[in-house]
Amino acid sequence: MTVDNTYQSLERELANDDPWRLDDNPFERMRHTQLLRLSLSSGAVSNGLEIGCAAGAFTEKLAPHCKRLTVIDVMPRAIGRAVQRTKRWSHINWAATDILQFSTAELFDLIVVAEVLYYLQDMTQMRTAIDNMVKMLAPGGHLIFGSARDATCRRWGHVAGAETVIAMLTEALIEVERAQCQGQSADEDCLLVRFRNPEQSSVRPNGRA
């Protein structure tokens, strides 16, 4: 799928009252319930990052549990819809950008990226995105990843899906917990994984840990 086709597809979905049926589809509600459970496994979040907010359905669930929350999405229209949905909270920062371009000196104790990375154009972009996320994840912090499986994503015209990205993430992070969400259709089958960034060991003055 080309960049132009991806943007056009996202714009069409965002024009709907309930994009991707994130509110009325039982499978999507189950997926968000599991995403939230994994996100809050270590308690309240000091500084969170959500990558890809769509129309804000999950943002609305996550925001009350974060002291600070940064939300990015490549589609300005998605940001606009999510802002309206979450306007009762003042601790959310927004940026219309993608994970390949987003950069900050902040470290996040929670990063959530679900149903996003398969929109990238190739494996090089996927690895760049993963490297960028790992750099922004605080030591001991958690990254929650979710995606349709490889076979499903390739059927949709994407380069890869859950299994491929999970293998890349385990090169730098530790898998802590995995969940599967499955609905009634062949497209409703995703993997959700909670990863932890290993704690950095303290280094003594003589250079020995």
C-alpha cells in the first residue's frame, strides 16, 4: 500500500461517525479493555505516550490514569477528533506527527502503540520506529504493543504485522505478558504484548557494576 493510498484510506475512515467501529464493535471494545489492563499493570502512569490516537476512543480510557499524557497521530483530523473527545482533561499534549519524525528529550514510563506500525512502508521504517520508541522508554518503563497478525496485515496489503514487530521488539525489551483478542471475522485477530525496558544497572566509580 502506497503512502498516498494509506492517507486516503485513513481520511475516509475518519470521516465516519465511528471510525474503524472502535466504539460499537465488541471486538474493539475487548481489545481496548485488554490494552488498558496491560497499560495499567504497574499502576498509575506518570508520563505516558500514545502513538496513533485514531478518533480518541482509547485515549479517553487511558487519560484518567496518567499524570501526563502525550498523544501523536500522523493525521491532523484524528488529533482534532481526539481533542474534542478528551477536552475535559488538561494534562494531554498533542502533536500531529508520526513515530518516524517524533522526537523529545522526555522519557516515558508507558508507551502504547496499537494497530499503527503496519502502516509503515517497509521493514526499514519499522525498525526505525522501534528504535525511536525504545530510546524514549524510561528504564523499567513499559511498552504496550498491539497489532493484527502478519498474515492478516499482508492480506490487507501491508508489509508485516504482529509477529514480525514482536520479534524486533524482543531484541531490546523484555516480554512480560501476552494476550490474544479474537472476534467473529478473520480480520478480528490480534496480539497484544506488554514489554519492559530492562533496568539500567548502577555503575561504581571504578567502572564496575
